[in-house]
Amino acid sequence: MPGFVVRVCETDCMARQTSFRFTVAATTAVDAAFARHAGVARFAYNQCLRKVKDRRDAQRLDRSVDVLWSGSSLVNHINTWKRSPTAGRT
């Protein structure tokens, strides 16, 4: 985390880096929101991992299959998937 540069004195040209650490005073609602966020992030990671593994397996059989490696292609995959019937939406 970037800190502030503090001058030690006017005649000395040395600078000292100072950093600060903040802690969230978590309530039950904040804890629940953090847990939901972590769960959704893990779910999305697992969806992308499964898609990459499936594509890698298909690529072993057919070299013309592209594997989704870039972040934008994985984001596009998640956005397409979440609107599909397999995600529970139509």
C-alpha cells in the first residue's frame, strides 16, 4: 500500500516512507457481504477453470479448438454462461 513521504527535517534531504494499515470494524452484515463476495469469486474462478480444462481436453483430440486464456475471453465466457439455461436463467 503506498504511503506518504515525510521530510525528516528541512536541512536533511532524507525522506522516510510511512504506511498505514486500516481494519474494517465488521458487523454481522459486513461479514455476510464479505463471505458472499468470496463465495461468488470462488464460484466464478471454478467456472472458468472448468471451461479451460474442458477446452484443453478437447484440444488434445482436435488441435483446432481454441483455449480461453485471456482475462477478457474468460469474462465473456462467464457473461454468456450466466445468461444460459445451465446457469438457471433463460
